[in-house]
Amino acid sequence: MIGLLCASGLAVSLVQTIVVPLLPQFPHLLDTTVSTVSWLITATLVAGAVSAPVFGRLGDMYGKRKILLFSLALVSVGSVLGAAAPDIVVLLVGRVLQGAAFGVIALGISIIRDELPEQKVGSGIALMSSSLGIGAAVGLPLAGVVAQVVSWRWLFLGVGILGFLLVAGVRAYVPESPLRSGGRFDVKGAFGITIGLVCVLLAVSKGSDWGWHSPVVLCLIAGAIIVFPLWGWYELRTSGPLVDLRVTARPAVLLTNVTTVLIGFAMFASFVMTTQIMQAAPSSGYGFGLSLVGAGIAMLPMGAAMAVLSPVSARLSAWRGPRTTLVLGGLMLLAGNLMAAMLPGALGLLILATTVISIGSAMAYSAMPLLVIRAVPQSETAAANSLNTLMRQLGTATCTAVIAAVTSAMTVSAGGTVVPPRTYTIVFVVAAAAALVGTIIAAVTPSPETVAGADEHEAPATVGARAA
């Protein structure tokens, strides 16, 4: 069961990374523009951010395995559609369907909590949570090799086939949790959070392209400022809310989610910037002149380190508590990003820096879900972890926006576009600062109280729905 759920997490990572090496080629391959191609990332990000809290709540209400199967089926259909796409419009539709994968991590973590014996929950959740980073480290070189040797369409087809195999495996070997919160689905709450998230994510991800002072971006920011308070007011007053804000506002949950945004930022900077440094020409003064495949292979230690350290992190959490693991992970992210900010002149030192970052990511990612699930009722596990997954996506989206803003502001042209060394240094320093702030917040976060089922803090509407 753990193997199938972690493989589902790897599929999520592949969905995120398979198009990254191909973005420069898609304008020619599909006869479209660079700005249109950028929507291949944005569309999946927005669709995933919206689907994660919705699917998490549906899983708590109607069965986590059932919603997991539905999510994997959407990913599979979207991947096959992308493989056969005759133009960019169809490919974008496929990418939107692939966005359903973002809810898989939270659903998998919730199933592990419900079904495994207590002594195996920590290691299972650690590996499931870290599978997102492991897959990203493996997915980049895999995408480069397949695209160069065969065709980019095989990348989408491969994910589609993997998705259908996972659907069959989950149906056969993953049991349905008997824990259900019941009640009526909060349609108005889902609509409100969708509008708010679309405004935020479009502004963050497209701000550099459209201009941060453009009317569209300013309207999106204003829309988010208006929508989210209204949505929160409604969620606090409705029975069976999409997101129980009373639970989410607990310090152990709220501060962990804030830390998650910062940790996601600190980790993603390495994935984006390191490959660029490895592929830059040696004449730039900081590059190593590797091919796309070579750079991907050089990043394999990142994925290996995350896979190896995840069970170790789980043991550390069981021994000293997940907060200790999260703080140590944040310190590793801080050290790794500072090492990378110095732009080491030896490839081995750069690989060492990225490996330190990946170890810190594995430790942090394994601890955060444990902190969340210990602070929420078991009937709210999927919804709470979906919100935590959403915080990861906000962190990576913010990181992408910062990288785009810094690069566009400092890139110079001299016989071709050149990214100066100080651009990379600034991004890694900002990532180190994010890791430092996240570590401080994690250190002062109160230890969560373990909650099993309904407790005295649980919303009366939830208890009533279960009783009914």
C-alpha cells in the first residue's frame, strides 16, 4: 500500500516537471508563442491549487480512496490527451486535468494515517510527503532523455500509462477508510476559494509577464483582497465548511502552514537555478557547460538523498518529535542555499550544496504532515493536509515569480542573453532567508496536541453531521 501511494506521489512530481525542459521547444513544436506556452505551467498550478482543498474535503466526506481513484483517473486522461494533442489548446486542456494530481499527496497521507499501524505511520507519511521532491529530482533528467531520444509525446503517454496502472493497483490493494465526516459539501465555499486562489496565483505567476503595475495584475490582487475575507466570514458561519478555519487557526496548524510556504520557496530555488548554472557556458565564469541530460544526471543525488533520508527523518521525529526534525531540516536548507549562493567553481561542490538542500527538504517535508495531523481531528485529516499541500504550491509559485522578477531586472544582453552571476546569488540568498525565517517560526510553534476523532475543539456542525 505504501509503495502504491508513494508511486502516486511520484506521478504528481512527473506531472509538474515533464514540461519544464521542453518549454523552449514548444513554441516551434506546436506553432505558438512563448507567452502561450508559459500557460502550460500556470494552468496546472492553478487547477491543482483549486482541486487540492476540494478533493481533500470530498475525501473526508465520501471516502479518501474513492477520491484518490478519481484524481488518478483525471491525471491519466489528461496525460493521454496531452500525448495526442494536435495543438496548444488541447495540450492546455490536458494540463488542466493533470492538475488534479495535486490532491493525491494529501489523500495518500490521510489513507496512511487511517490504515497503517501506529508504528508505521511516521515512516509511511515521511516517504509519501518526500515523494514530491524525489520525483522532481528524477523527473527533470528523465524528461530530458526521453525528449531527446524519442519524442515529448512519450512523456505524457508514460505518465498516462502509469496513472492507469496506479488506478488498478489502488483498487486492488488500498482499502477504503471507514472514517467519514459526512455532511453536505460546501459548494459556496468551494466557489469562493476557487476565485480567491485564481486571483492570487495568476497575479504571482504572471506578474513578471504582464507587469506588476498592469491593470490586470492590480485587479487580480484587489480581487483576492476582497474575496478571501468574505470567504473566511462565510466559512466561519456555515455548517460543514470546506475549510474549518477554527481548526486551521490553531497555532500548531497555522504556523506550520506558514513554514510550509517558506520551505517550499527555499527548496524550489535549487531545482530551478541549479540546472541553469550547470548548463551555462564555462565562459560565463560560473557555468559548467553540461547538456540537459548531463545536468539532470548531476542532480540525481538530490533525489537519492531524499529517498534515503525520509525513513531516517521519520525515526528522528518518533524520537525527538516532528518539530525538531522540521527545525533541523530548515537549518540544512539555510546552509545549502548559502553554499549555492557562493557559486562554487567545482561541480562537486555545487552537487554537494544541492544535496544538502535535498536532505533539508526531506527532513522538513516528512515532519510537516505529522505536525498537521497531530493537531487536527482524524475526520479533518485530508482537508488539513490538502491545505498544507496548497501552501507548498504557493511557496513554489512565489519562488518562480521572484526568480522571474530578479532575472528580468538584472539580465543583460551581450551577443545573446546572459544571466549574470549576481542573479543566482540573489535568488539563493533570498531562498536562504526564507529557510531562516521558516526555521525560526518552526522553533516557536507550539507542539500539537494529538487528536483522535472528534474532540472538544471540533466544530459542533462536524460532530452533528457524524452523529446524523
